[in-house]
Amino acid sequence: MLGDAPRAERFLSLTGLTPDELRAGLGDPAVQGAVLEFLCGHEADLIAAADALGMAPADLAAAREKL
């Protein structure tokens, strides 16, 4: 997500996270939830992330529900 400048800028702006906070919080369920909520809120982001991870978009959405 951070590799795409417009998407990264939108994500950081909407969540209030900095890149360093995002990296440091990858193991934090709150940060994971923020990322998944962001991705699920915009289908193009969800599909791009799922493609990059080699998984189905539905799997990312299901992960959000589990958190």
C-alpha cells in the first residue's frame, strides 16, 4: 500500500498514522484493523492489496471481521 504514493498519502491522512508508526505497529491489532478497514472501504485498494499479497479480496475482508 505504501508503494503507491496516492494510496499511501490517502491512507496516512485518513488514519493519522505516520510511516514509522505503521511499521512499528504491524503486530498491533488496532493498526492491523485500521489497515484492513481502509482497504475494505475502497474496492480498488482492497483488490490491489489482495493482488499484491496473492490472495482473494474476500480473505482480507474476512480478516477484518475476525479482528
